[in-house]
Amino acid sequence: MHHKIPVTKAFLPPKEEYDKLLSDIWETGWLTNNGKYLVTLEKKLEEYLGVKHCILVSNGTIAIQLALKSFNITKEVITTPYSYVATTNALLWENCKPVFVDIDQNSFSIDTKLIESAITKDTEAILATHCYGLPGELERIEQIAKRYKLKVIYDAAHAFGVQYRGESILNYGDLSTLSFHATKLFHTVEGGAIICHDDELAEKIKLIRSFGHIGDDYFGLGINGKNSEFHAAMGHAVLPYVDKIIERRKYIYSLYRKSLDSLNQFDFSIIESLTYNYSYFPFVAASEEQLLALIDNLNKKDIFPRRYFYPSLNNLPHNVGESCPKSEAISRKTICLPLFYELREDEVSKVIMNIIDFFK
């Protein structure tokens, strides 16, 4: 039986560290509904990330839904076709109309030069993704939003710990959303958060996260977006390792770059003013045909990269939208290579050697 190398693998802290927290939960019998582990994890994350309000929720998708709801957004939202399906699904689920704007192929993020021509009288917000944790043109997005009085929500699912110009990338926009899914570099098994800079808005989001009421007092419509003590305890156990996890990812990432830069069709340039988290290593082939042959070749050697992000979201079967040629082209020929904390150096070498052999 050959040893399989998956694209990612969840980081698990030492079991006894998690067990210790569980014993305490058993003692108190408080399992969910704003328990102490959840509340203290929010505080710890605010401190670690350098943000004002970190509101923990049950996953990264409901984080986007709550963000939209908190601004009563119901019409058109300008968004990116190059992201995970959750970005578009959250909009559709909230009965908003996604308006896709093509990407800039150097950053994989929304092309700000195309945003203004997509704005109509029904446009209410911009929902942009920090794809692979890389920011697009943040200042330009803020300028456009100001000029047209639009809300800016960033899907920052990939951007935990990323800093731009010395401060958290999460401090841009009106709200940012995070995913703490098991595959992310910081995780709570399932989970997510909304990052907010405004006290009043933070209170509103906490209310709608919990059915819209405190005790017997109802303040409006709400949903169940809460997370449990068990998930929060995992966050407490993982957080002390985050810097180590990023360090390890950076090392693996640098090995890939050194060996594969000349073959990768994407110039993965991390701008000077960015402190990156090395959450992904995208590899762009010359064509879809070449990409599929490469995947097939690697799978035969028990290496399992994954296509990110396919299809381009404007081509989803349940929501065919505007044509976005760059996003469509990139999505057809991009994979992410295996990258996770426990990935060994000999496994990285095996991935590199097989890719180099394929291109010979």
C-alpha cells in the first residue's frame, strides 16, 4: 500500500491538551450558548489578529450570510467569480443577485478597473475574496465604495494572520468574514467569525447570531449562527501553535518556489507590504489539457493536489452569470499543491520531482 499525500490535512494539537479543556466542560456542563471558552476565544483572537470585534459563528458561510443580513442587503452585490462556492451560495441563499466582475490574473482578486462599469442603481455592496490570502487593490475598492455609498464585505476565509502595511488585512472593509474549518491553518473543526470595527454593528450581529433575542426580549429577526464550547476549546488548543504552523508552511512553500517557479504560469508575487500566511500554493498550468494530464500523473504516484477554484463561479449550474474570461481560464488550469503542517520534506521532494519529471 503506497503512502498517499493529500492536498491538505487538519492540524491536531496534542490530545491531552484538548482533553484537559474537555474535562472542564464536563465539570461545568455548559456546552453551548456563549460559554466561557467561546467568549475567551473571541478575546484571544481579537488580540492575536489585532481587530476590534471578533464574533465567532458556526461556519464561514453563515458568517457571510450574517454580514449581508446585518446591512439588510437584498439586491445586487458585486463579487468575484474566483473563490470557493460558498461566497456565491451565501449571496443566492440570502436572495441577493451576484454580479460577477472578472479577476486580475496577477492577484487572483477582483479587477478593480472593472468594478465601476458593473455598478447599477440596485448595487448595494461589494463582496470580494482575499483569494489564497492575497489582497487585491484594497485602497481602490474603498474609494469606489465611498463614491457609490456601497458596503464592503471581504471574504477573508484564506487570510487568517495576513497583515497588509503592518496591520491586519481584516481591518479593511465594513466587515470581514473568516472560516475556521478543519482544513484552515487556524481551525475550530467547524466554525468561522465576523470581524467588525463598529460597536453598535457588533451588538446587532451578536443578536442575529442568536435568534434575535436576549432572554425574553426580542430585538428583531435572527437565526442560529452560534458555535459550541467543544469547537471553541479546539480553537484554544490550536491557537498557541499558529505561528509554528505558519512558519512550517512558509518553509514548504519556499521549497516549492525554489524548484517550481520556472514551471508555474503564475507569478506568485507577495508584495513587500504583506505579511503572508502561506495558506496555499497555487500552480497554474499552460492549459486545462496539461493540467488534467498532470493531475492524472500525480494521482498515479499517490499525490492528490486539488483544483482550486473550479468551475469559475459565474458558470455554476445553479447560477450562470456574466462571462468572466480571465477567471474561467485560470479556474480551468489551476491546482493547489499539498501544503500542511505535517507534510514531510521527503514528501515535498516527491511532489516536486514528479512535477519536474512531468514537464521534462
